[in-house]
Amino acid sequence: MYNLVALKSSDAKRMHKEAIVKAFNCKCVYCGTKYESKDLTIDHVRPRCFGGQSFTSNLVPSCRRCNQAKGSRNWLEWMRETFGITERERDIMQHIGGQFA
């Protein structure tokens, strides 16, 4: 119990976002474009309105354009409709553990 770190909620959220963004090399998971960390949003792969939770396995970095365009649609259907079949699908599938496809 010696090396405990106390964080404010806002600091914990910022660190969580940074970890998700870094896991994808500061790229939008949908379009693949590289951004500054501050220019990416966090998207729920399975939207909250359909029971998606804020677990790391359901959160991915997304540019604002892709996040808004996807909205609450099924990510795989939207992505294939928008970009065709890409290798980024595999990265998302690995991240979410094959759920919600």
C-alpha cells in the first residue's frame, strides 16, 4: 500500500483517453488518419444507446468527422459502407475481442 497514487477524476479520465489513443498510435481507427492526441475523440464501438459500456474494450480513438458520421450505427456496417473492407477492421476486432461485429 505504499505506492498508491491519488488522482482527481479529470486526471484519471485524461490518462485513460491518452492510453486508448496511444494504443492506436494516435490514429482514427476508422479512417486511419494520424492526428494529434488532442484532436481525437473517444468513440464507443457499441453505442451506449444500444447497451455499450465505457469499458476500454469498447472505446476507440476516432476523429470528430468519423465519430459524428458513424453516430449510433453498427460500426462494421458503417465502416464497410464508408471505406470498404480494410485492415483496420482487424485492429478493431482485436481490440474489442470480436464482440459487437
